[in-house]
Amino acid sequence: MPDRSRKRPADLNRLAASIVSDATDEDKPDPDDGKDPAAVSLGRRGGLKGGKARAAKLTAEQRSEIAKKAAAARWAPK
């Protein structure tokens, strides 16, 4: 049974490609295909601990400055 919760792309070219791939039942390529598994693993480990490690070494004053800068950027006129 088809997945009814999946939305179709709004772009006509992507919609056409989606319909063709559904009709021909092509498998999607693996994004990690051809990459060194050790390098993929190493990059994943670094990405998982990066934010926590950065937050642990920041002082309260540094966190406050970062938050103020983010709020100013968020509410600034476009």
C-alpha cells in the first residue's frame, strides 16, 4: 500500500522525477556509497559530541553574548 502521508514536490521537474522513480521502482542510491567507512564513522562521532563539548567549555558570560547576538539577528529587519 502506498504511503499516503508523503507529500509530492511542488517543483514540476522534481515531481516528474518522483513519478518516474515510483513507476519504475528504482532504488535510491546510498549516500555513503563509495566513502571510507572509517571516515564516515569519525565524522559522525565528531558531529554528535560537537555541540555538547562547545557548551561545556563556554562561560556563562560567553553564552549570554552568543544568545544576545542570536536574538538580535533573529529579530532584525530582513
